[in-house]
Amino acid sequence: MRQRSLIAITAALAAGALTLTACGSRDEDGGSDSGDGGTTVVIGVDAPLTGDLSALGLGIKNSVDLAAKTANKENTVEGITFKVEALDDQAQPSAGQQNATKFVADKDVVGVVGPLNSSVAESMQKVFDDAKLVEISPANTGPTLTQGTDWQTKKVRTYKSYFRTATTDAIQGPFAAQYVYNDAKKKKVFVIDDKKTYGAGLAATFTDEFKKLGGKIAGTQHIDPETKDFSAVVTQVKSSGADVVYYGGEYPQAGPLSKQIKAAGVKVPLVGGDGIYSADFIKLAGASGKGDLATSVGAPVEDLPSAKEFVANYKAAGYKEAYEAYGGYSYDSGWAIIEAVKKVVEDNDGKLPDDARAKITEAVQNVSFDGVTGKVSFDEYGDTTNKQLTVYSVEGGAWKAIKSGTYTG
């Protein structure tokens, strides 16, 4: 999709101003003179920092900030200091496009992490690609972003500057369908989505696989993500006889939807993708959300040996917000940019070249390192080579991992 000073960011956006690196004079190579003989470069972050999805967005921002601070502390790229600038897209494509334009206009920006939403990414990709500015999303899962609109029959990479560390709905939807049908033994599903790029796409790939397995679609419906009253669709679910509900969308709607379904006497689990995998879903669904399910990209960060240092460092850094579902992927996205900058600088006698952005984009294609979430590298489409997913269940007021694996289609 899915997946922390806000007042300053919001004020800057309201004024239509881009916060630039206040580190001295600019170099022609795209960085700024840090005043001590070094160069300061910016990693941009685009995410919803306010609004319903801010829990995920702030986790993304903080995790990239931690990557930059770690690189600076360890002097990962000699002569280079990394700084993070975050802009709020409010989960709106129009705001995302404006942010992309602002990042491109700031010559200090060498790469951008984000966005959270696939629909926002659609509005940003061409802006970044035209400027040869690399963009790495820790959360986008819509297959079309990397493989084109006809990805199911003919995969075509449209934008060479776009990458992601999250796996796609081409894998996530079917993975969920296999769990629901084979493991949870649910045979009759009511499918609901929010009509947005992420939700509709995820629901479609789930539905296709569920039918292939022999499952029955008891009904389908779309909801307006701007409303919180789902009584009409709840009535349809109740009369359908479905033994499970699949929702393609995000937690601000999924939580209340689950709560209203149970309140109507329909005691069936609601299942969703990584867009509902948030502690806020559990708060919104209430006690009746017990047993609801979500798939999310990768393995649980807390269970990965490679992530122990990230979890400890995040806690030690004192961020007020949790790293949430995309924290590890955000750190790895930021680190992929850092590794690319390192390669480009080393290949250019210790400094950024005039065409730094293009060179960094090329370098990201070939990065390969052991990250927080496991091995980080990208295939020919810019997709992550890490295809692991996990099913979570709401148990005891928290998400509990119940199965990890890969889609075997």
C-alpha cells in the first residue's frame, strides 16, 4: 500500500513552500556544501503524515530518518551527510503529485521513499521518471505500478526510476485466498472493496484465486471510503450466507465495517491485506474483531534476526510513533538509496557527479544487501525479490502471526 515536526511540515505545505537543506551553499553536483568540506544530500519521504492513515505514514517517515541517522553515525558514505525531508500527501494523489514536483525542484534531493498508497504513486511516477529521480516505495502493492496495465498477460516496465521493497497484490491476493480456502476452510466469501487502486486490485486477485480453488463468491460490493455507515452492505452480507468477508481497502474503513458486520449478528471473520494490518484496525473494530485476519508483506519484523538491531535502535531513538507495518521496509528503502549513493560517489573519486540522480537510479537497480527485512534487491521490473508474506489474526487485542510463506501459484 499501506504502512513521525508535523506543524512545520503542514505549514510549509500550506504555504506551497519546499523546505530546502539549510546547510550552506549549493554544489553543482546536486548536494549542498555542509561547511566542513562534506556534502549534505536529502532523502525525501512522501507519506500521509496527517489524517486517517497517519499511523502508517509516520512509521515510514521515522524509519527512513533512522536509516539516515545510522548512515551518518557510521559514516557509511565518506564525505556525505544524509538529511530527511518529509512531505504530507494526506493519502491524496493530487497532493502526492505536488510533492513529487517539489522534490524534483530541490536539487539536494537524491531519492525519495514512498508513497504509502498505490493510487498516490500513480500520480507521482512520471514526475520522478522525467527527472531521473529514484523513488522506492515500502508499501505500494498494485502490480500495474511496475509491470504495466496489462501485467496479467504482458509485463512491461513503464518507469525505470520506480522501485519497491513490498511485494505485490499479484502475490498477496492469491496468498490470502489460499489461506482462507485451504487453512481456514472457508468456502463462501462476500468480497467488498473501496474502489481505489489498491483495494480494488487486491480484491480482484483474491477473487480470481478463490474461485480457482473452488470457492464460491456469495456477493460483491463497493463502499464509499468517505463514509463510516456501512449498513447497506452489511445487510447484503447477512443475507448472502457467506462464511467469510474479504475487504480490499485500508483500516479506517475496515475496522468500522468489521464492527458493524458483527453487530448485525454475522459472526464471520473479515479478511484484508496489508492495508488493514495496523493497531488502529483493532481499535476501530473493537472486541468483536477477534479472529479477523490480515496478510502483510514479509515476515514479522520482530521475529527476524536481521531486524533485532532495527527494533532496538528505533526504540532507542525515542520516536513517539510505532514503526507499524512498513517500518522495516521503509528503513530498507532508505538504505537502498544510501547504498546507491555510496556506489556512485565511490565511482566518481569520492564526490557526487553532475548527473547524480540518473547515476543513483541506475545504481539502485543493482543494489543487493542484507536488510532489516532480509535480502534486499530488485528484479527487472523494479519489484522486490523478497516474495514472503504473513497471515495475522487478531488475538488478545493484538495482531498475532499465524502463518508465513510464499504464494505457490
